[in-house]
Amino acid sequence: MTNYDYTPVPKYVAPTQGNMQQAATEIANWLRTKGDGKDTRESLAQAVQLFGDVAAQFINEASGIKGQFNSAIKNVTSDAEVQAARTSTATGNSFGTLGLRLDAIDTEQASHDSSIKNDLVDKTSNQDVDGIKNFLQLPTVNSGRSLLPASDSGWLDDGITWLNGATTNGSTGRGFKYRIITLGAFKLVFLDGIVVLTPTNLQNGYADGGNFVKLPSSAKLQIYQTISLKEWGAGIIAGARTNDGLTLQIGDVSSGIDKAVNQTVVLNEILFADGDVND
């Protein structure tokens, strides 16, 4: 079980070329360990900002190299231009002949085309993620010149099925909803809002009667620990788990909780999506 850290997330500092990896590692660790919702949200915002800064730095550097290259070959013979073209100004990689460089480009493009064809990247939209352009449109330093997809579903309540009489209460403005954010292979599912549990849910933990909500397949979860269900403005009243990644089920109910009446809880979780690695 993760030991949660409740210290505040430090203010974002733009990375330099020498500490990008360190900054990414720190932010990933905060996302996994921070206990307060505001700190996990700030960590995610800093992750998106970091991707944007890295992409912008890469583009600026590539533009500078391209300008130097064009200046160097201007007004020279065609033979010199061909020789210069054997070296990539984007990566610095050199080839024995121009033909070998073109072959390498064709091979890499075929790999990208295969990824898109097999739905390994999100090619359906050109949306922004918190003001950062979809990374399908920008090169990154992920693995040289690979493409890093990004998508944000926004807050949704489509496809949610309430089970055994459980409901949500949107009168406070926090009706139950979910959100899916993808940054490359890093995919998160946010669950947020009010859940009203029935006596059937509370009295039948770890059984079908304890099932209280089913998520759509797009929000399938990968959970290695129990989710805490907390009373509005109070402490934990129960735990919840999932066996199939879609159906949330009541586990142990805290002592002293009246199981004969409806109990209103608030759910505020950031979880890994199904199929992603949770170290």
C-alpha cells in the first residue's frame, strides 16, 4: 500500500537541459504519493507544463540549427548541398550517403504509420490539454524523434450505471463524474463527486449486493489497493474495490456506521487506467 505524502507540492520551476529527467522523475513521484487532491492536481498540471516546456525548447533548438544549415549551404555548389544533406540538422545523425539517410527516414515513418494504424496513438482530434497543443502535432525528446500523444476527455458522466439503488447527488454541484487524461503511455482516470450508498450496499460488502457503480469500458481501472470512501466533511466510512476494473464494490464498513440508512460519501481519486504500468 502506498505511503501518502501530505507535504505541499513546490512551485513549478522551468527545467534546464541538464535537469529535465530529474524534474520528470520528481513530478511522477508526486503523482503517485501525494495524499491531498489539490497536490495531485497541481502535480498533474506541472507534468503538462513540463511537457510543454520540453517541446518548446526542442523546437527552438531545431529552428536555430535549421537556420545555420540554410545559411551554410546558400549559394554553394549542388555537390556541397548534397553532402551537407547527409547529416540531419534535427538529430545530428550523419550517414555515409544521402540515400542512406532517406532510407532511415522512410523506416521511421513506416513505424509511426504502423502505430497510428493500430490505434497506438490518439489520432481523432487536435485538441488542447490545459492550453498545451496535442503532442501529436509536436516532436518531443521522448525517444529521439518519436511522437507523444496527449488527450483529455474532460469531465464526463456518460455510461455510468448505478447498482443496487446507489445514486449520485448533484445538488451540491458535485454529481459523480469521471475524466481520462493521456500523456503518452501515462494514462490517468479521475473519479470525483457525491455517491449515495444504500443499506444494501453497506450490508453486502465484497458481494454483488455491495456493488454500487459501474464505469464505462473507456474508464477501466488498474487498482492495487482499496479506495477510501469518506463522509462529506468527516472521516472514512468504508473501503471500495474493483475485481473487473469497472464495477466498484463496498468492502469493509467502519464500526459505528448505521448500515440501515443511506450514507452519502464523496469520492475524489486519481487512478491508473487499465493496461498501464503502476510501479
